[in-house]
Amino acid sequence: MKTLQQAKTILRYKYHDQIYYGLVEDDEIIELCSTFTDLVNDELNVDGVRVKYNEVEILAPVAPSKIVNFGWTYAEHATETGGEANLAEPFLFLKPPSSLIPDQGEIILPSTHLSKQVELEGEVALIIGKRGKNIKEEDALDYVFGCTIFNDVTARDLTKSDPQFTRGKGFDTFGPLGPYIVTGIDPSSLSIKTTLNGNVVQDGNTNQMSLSIPYLISWVSQVMTLEPGDVLATGSPSGSCPMKSGDTVIVEVEKIGKLTNYVK
């Protein structure tokens, strides 16, 4: 079983046309000359450069090979969206990497001839740290590098009409992720609060999930090989609701921070 170490807050960003990872410290970033593999191996190569957080372009914290999503892992959310509560196995779907946008990025609504009902879904996301196939449940958290925040933006009218979820989940900008990865935290009991224009619309906790996070990791690894940097979005608590142009959505997760995006 994974031994939790001291938490680190790791940001991926662009500065002077170069992409870096860095450690967040108050309003500054400590620049790292490290690859993602270095980070996973705890090889933090600090070059002494510090930059202000507001002087860089924040990027999605990873560039994954795939974004794995578990649906209806919270009973009330399953019921409110027409799904089945307390499933014996998770409902699985993928989002394309082209859906990702970072903290402060814009969620672009599709033309109304494509969708008339786009909704928010605040979630905890896991970032995989090492390659894994047929992972044992008791070893599952050893494969998690850290946690971040995800907004599983959904064209609800399309997920209700289509036989599978690809179109309703897969539009460009439908995957806000970030703002950073936090290591060394236990994902099994984290509060999730989503606000829409300052009003709380979701207020849940990962301890309400009907399927455990180690089970989800083990289960999906029997279907597909998990690669370093892959994103596993663990599902949304109840309170999913429509968004419109001009809205501001903030997903806040305990011990991680806030993911803020603007709807256009």
C-alpha cells in the first residue's frame, strides 16, 4: 500500500515560450529542470529560478495519453442524470486529450444546433505515476502520483440521446483540469464544492462514492494499460446543472485548491 509522503504542489506552465514544471510556494513558482518521470521518481532538479505565479501561462498539469472517466460513482448524481445508482461495476467512458483546458481557461459552448444543455460536473482526478496493467486493488494507490481537480463538462442532451457518451463528453474545452498536482494526499475523503457565479451547486465528498478509488484503478487496469500522466476522473457528486455564456465555474477540492473557468 502506498505510503503518503509530504505533500508537494506541482505546476506545469509556460514561461518565455518554454514549458516547465515548478513547485508552487505562496505566489511564486520554483522552477524545476525536471521531466514528469523525474517528478514521479522524486528527482526535483531545482535550478534556483523563481517566477511570480501571475507572470506565467498556466497549463493543464499533464499531457495524458488518455482521460479515463468513471460515471455514476455517486448515487445521487446517477439518479439526477438518469443513470443507475450503486452499480456493481463502474460506468466507463473516455475523453480526448483535445478536451483539456487549464485553470482560468475558457469553456466554449457548442453551437445550439449541436447542444442546448451543457452542464458542469466537479470531480477529483487522479494522475497516474507509473505504468500498470492488472493492478491489484491493495496496490492501486502505489500507481497514483497525485491528485488534481477536473470539471467533466457534459452536453447532457447528447448523453441522453446518444447510445454512448463520446460526443456529449468530447467537445474541445470540455475537460478543465488543474490548476496543479498535489502529491501525498489521500483521495478517499476529500470534500468537493462547485460554485456557479458564486452560488454553491455541488457539495460532496469522495467518501460518498459507491465504489472505492482503489477498486476503480484496479478494475480499469484490467481493461487498459495505465500510462504515466494518464488522468482518471473519479466521478461527480450531485448538483450537476446547466451553464450559459458569461458564467464563472469554480470547483474547489479540499487540500488541492480551486479550478476556475469561464464559459463563453
